[in-house]
Amino acid sequence: MQRLLIVFGLLLVAVGLLWSWLAKLPWGRLPGDISIEREGFSFHFPLMTSLVVSVVVSLLMWWFWRK
């Protein structure tokens, strides 16, 4: 559990330091994300972004717990 908390803390620090660069990436605007905009209504569901993030997190978790 200590190892996991340290890793999550380091990831948060890294994301904080790289935030201005990461904000320019097309996360939330990938092909496959659902976005509907009408007058007085907007709906956005980042389906493909969620899948990509899920795969990356799953691979990272597998790699850390493999040892």
C-alpha cells in the first residue's frame, strides 16, 4: 500500500508540473468521443478518451504489481 501511495503521489506531481503541456493534448476530443450541442443544451461523453485512459492505467497497474 505504501508503494502505491508513493507512485500515485509522484504521478500527481508529474501531472502538475506538465499541466500546461498536457492541456494542449486532444484528450476529450478524440475520434469516438460523443459530443452533442444544441441550442440551450450540450452533452459531451468522452468514450474513446475513457477507453484509452483505462488501458493505460490497467497496463501501469499490471506492470507495478507484476514485481
